[in-house]
Amino acid sequence: MKLLSNFLMLVLIISVITVIVTIILEIFYFPNILIVKILATGILLGVISLYSIDVINFMILKRKIEEDERKLTDRILDRKCKNDEH
């Protein structure tokens, strides 16, 4: 999951660079439909990867919290069992 999150961050960085370059091309070059298509694709890819990163990071955090809760519950149960034996 962390690998996927890192990959999506790379895609987000590439899409931001693409958007910046295409905006610069639009300003200093001439308006071209191909450049507009590349700009739209970069923006769409950036939005999708940003949303996906948030979802995946939430899943990672949720899994970590569940694991910590399980460990804490096991510790509490172990302490109770030890106290019951005495």
C-alpha cells in the first residue's frame, strides 16, 4: 500500500510539472488544441492521483490504528490473566 501511495505521489508530481510546462507553452507559444488536451489530461491525472493518495493513506492509517488497538487489547487481556492467576 505504501508503495502504491509513493507511486501515486510520483504521478502527481509528474502531472503538476506537465501542467506547469503546458501553461508556459500556452503563454509563450501559440494556443494549440494539442497543448490544451495535454493540459486537460495533466489536470485530470493530478486530481485523480490526489484523490487516490488520500484514499490509500486513509486505508494505511486505518489499518495501523486497528493493529494498534489489537496490540493494546492483547496487552490488557494479558494483564488481566496475570492478575487473575495471583
